[in-house]
Amino acid sequence: MAARVSFIPSFVNATTTFNFTNKREEQVVAFKTTRTGRDRVSAKVTIQAMHFDQASKSIKVFCSDGNLRECRVERLPSLEVGRQLWRQLQEIGKAGAELSFVAAGGFSPDKWFYTVE
């Protein structure tokens, strides 16, 4: 008979969950944050300028509404996801298209983001 465990030990990967039948389920975490609020979406804006800040390892985007938004790349699921986001922002910026920024954990999308729509 298997023991029943009512907690998940700290050494278990945060992206892995277990159900009662002992089948392992992988869950993709879009952005690592300790906050549990819903994702928030900004109003539509255009990109005025952007750069990668080496000191904070962040993509920083200055937008038409006057806000400077930031994405901490090391909190994304992988470096490749960060690269894809950078390329996507470049394409949108060159086209002059409008976009909305999405912030995780209930943070303000006027300051932070992890993806765009």
C-alpha cells in the first residue's frame, strides 16, 4: 500500500505536479512569479524604442503611451522563449503595428510583461 502525502516537498520541480494515480503531468509555466493574480493586459500601443539591458537581463520597451515596460528574460521558461519574444517585438516594431502587453501574477502591464498580444 502506497503512503499518502499531503504536501509537495521543496525539492520537487515547481513545473511538475502529481495526481492521486501517480501519473506524472507536466505543466508549462509561462513566467515564474510568486504572485498568484490573474494575467493583466495593457491597452493597445505601438513600440517607440527597445533594447536589452545586460545588467538586469531584461527586454525594455518604450511605448507610445509613454510607459517603459520590462520583461525579465531569466524568469521565462527558457532562453529560446526570450529570443522568440525579442524577434516578435522587433517584427511588430518595424511594422508599426499595435500590440498589448501581458503581465503575470496581477502585476501592472504598464510596467511589466512576459508576452504580447
